[in-house]
Amino acid sequence: MRLQVNRIAHPVTVLGPGRRLGLWTQGCQIHCPGCASIDTWDPFGGAAADTAELAGRLAVIVAEDCLTGLTITGGEPTEQAEALADLVDRLRDSLDPSAPALDILMFTGRTAGAAARVASALWAAVDVAVCGPYRPDRPSAEPLLASANQKLAVLTPLGQARLDAASASAARSLQTHVDDGEITLIGLPNPGDLPQLEAALAARGVMMQGRSWLTC
């Protein structure tokens, strides 16, 4: 089964509890105003991956980096629900059963009811979901909610346990990720954060390229 992927990053520590694997899917028809990942909207962008091969590759990363969670974001994951459900099942089957269980956290621009309806297999594989479109006019201070209209759906005991364990230290932050000389910002920026960061870097002679919030 084929999955269109924008990027993969690890370890990710700002999109869910613990040390995580981050998977950005490609393709989104929701087009939230103020989206920080406009580069993921095009369904033909990114790169196609075979879910069986990708699951094996991700299983190695999880084991080598001692990761305890997978965060699926995008893009809009529910638009590739069947392939993602297949990937998650294969990944979990590939992991050492004696290792800590891998929790799955998904960001979706759909409400919980809509996501469960249009992506039932994927919804059944997820432990925690952040649901609802991004609204730049409704900023949030919650660690996993980019805007205050969004809702956190805790779907399994594993998801609740991981959130409970992280709640004391949870805080909104951005993370830099370096891969093959490319620096990427990961996290949930507040409205205006990214242009302000770009201006601050430019004042110091550092120019940003490939700005995901401006790329169509």
C-alpha cells in the first residue's frame, strides 16, 4: 500500500509526550488560514512510500532511538486513512514485544466525530487525537492545542497514561531538527511567531529558505 509522505523526524519532543517519531503526511483539503505547513497541502508533493517497507524502516528508528510514541500530522492524515492504519499495524507488529508500547498521537483538522466517521480504521489505531481546524484568531496555551477551538480526544488507557506522565512538565515549545544540513522547526507556533523569528534571524544576517507557511 502506498503512502504519500512529506517528512519524517526523530526524536521529536514537542508534539506529544516522551521521545517520539514524527511523520508528516502529504495532502490536505482543509486549508486552515494561518497554517504553518502549507507545503503539505499538495497531495502530489512529498514522496510515495510503500507502507510495508516504511514500517520496517520506522521500527529500526524506534528501537535505535528508544522512542515511545509516533505522532502523525500533516497535511491531513485522515485523507490517507487506510494507508496510515496499515502502516501503524505493521509498525506495531514489527516492534520488540518486550519494549515499551508505542503510543500513536494524531493531529487532524477534522472534529473527532468526522475523523472517526471518515477514517474509522485509522481512528481505531490511535491512542490520542488532537481534533479540529487551526484558528489563528483563537490562540491557545495548551501544550498540544494550536488553537483554543481544538479538542483533545483520549481514546485508550495507554494514551491517558502517557499524557498523565507528561502533564507535570508539559509546555508549549519549538524544537529544531537537523537532517543532512537542513534545519527544520518543529512544534506549534503561536500566531505571528514564525514571521517574528524570520525577521529576527534576518536582522542577524541569517536568511530562511523553504518557508512552509508561505509555500503553496
